[in-house]
Amino acid sequence: MDILFRLGKATAQEVLDELPDPPSYSAVRALLVTLETKGLVKHAKESRRYVYAPSVPEKRAKQSALRQLLSTFFEGRPDKLVASLLDPEDQQLSKEEIERIRSLIEPK
């Protein structure tokens, strides 16, 4: 999704070319089909190629991914997510990153 948001639209090969450690072409195609089935991307046929584009705004896609992350790993609780980010044993955040997070959640 990140690649499609950045490029606006792309073929499976273009998505594959943008991945740092790419899987097979068929794996990328399968993922794009799955994303389309979930309503996150759409495709148009240009000549003999399928060109994929996001079908939801980036903000909505991020919110959906965050809800899934919270549900899967943190019992749906944002406080558990934040606690894991601030736990120095679990994460390798710099002091500056931790302070930036704290400043966002402290009342003003």
C-alpha cells in the first residue's frame, strides 16, 4: 500500500521493483489481488497489464492497519501499544523519541 500511495498507481512489476527485499512476482500479484478483495486497491486494465491504485484514502488505510495491529497484538488497547513503545527493554527508541512520544500524550 505504501508503494501505491507513493506512486499513485503501479503494475505488479513496478511494485516488485520498489520493494527492498522482494518476494516473487506471483507473490506480489497475489498480495495485490488480496488487497483488492479487501477493497483497499482497485485495478484498471491498460493494454495487457493491470495497473493498481489505492481505492481508499491513505489516512483511512493507516487507521485500518492500526486497528488491526491493536487488535492482533495489543488486545485492542492503545495504552498497551504505547507502553510497549516506551519500554526500553522491548524497543530501541532513543531518549529523544521517547520524550517526543511523551510530549504528545502529556496534558498541556
